Amino acid sequence: METKETESSVELRHIVRIYNTDLDGKKQVQMALTGIKGVGRRLARVFAVKAGVDPCATLGKLPEEQIEALKNVIESVRDNIPAWMMNRRKDIITGVDKHVMGAEVLTTLREDLDIMKKTRSYKGIRHELGLRVRGQRTRSTGRSGATVGVTRKKTQAKK
């Protein structure tokens, strides 16, 4: 009974800040961590287990020590997950395995697109033109811009 009393007496923090991201304190740890860009459900669970935190616990009710442990595990991501779990293996520029998270995801994506455009690769050209990149059909779908339409015979004859 004492554990339930201490659990209910702990005040719920609605917003918890981890890795420069505001996370929902009402969610479970494993689901709340997916709010960080570059962290999926599987990786969030791994972070929670490595930090010694119950993945099903509510994030806002965790004590400060456990939140700090979570932050430390996320900061040292290279030491805590295997190479096959990283989202940027054999980086194009450095050749190092790394895991990109947060605002860094958007930056690296933009840099990759710029490299493709500069090298004039097929994918880069398609990105420049705003067309589909992965082999989809473009004859009838994905149309953008003003519609041309068909001129009627009566108006055509007057001209």
C-alpha cells in the first residue's frame, strides 16, 4: 500500500524536456521518447531499459534521477546501441557509424539532397525538378500547377 501512496503523491510533470525536445509527461516512457526526431519505438524501449527505467512507467511521474539517467543514455547513444540499429551507418562524408537525432535529422537530410543535386545524380535531378524519385509512375498522378483544359469548338472558331 505504501508504494501506491508514494506513487500518487508524486506530482505529474506535464512537459519533460529531454534532448532539446518537449515530451508529453502523461505518456509512457517508451512512447514519449518517440517524440524526439530519429527515435522510434524500438530505440525508445532500448533507451529506457539501458537507463534502468520501466518502459511502461509514466514519464512525468519519474524521479529526477531516472530522467537524468535517460538523458545520459540518449546523449551517449553510440555506446548504448549496436551499429545495425543506428540510422546513419557509414556516413557519406566521415564514414563513421552514427545515430542522428533531433534537429540534426533535418540538417543531414538537406545536406544529402544538396550532395545529390551537385553530383547531378538521377535522384538529385528528380529532387530538383520536384518529381517522384523512387520509380513511381507520373503519367496521371502527382500533377501540380495550373490545369490546361480543353478549348471548346465554338470559342475556337471565333478566334
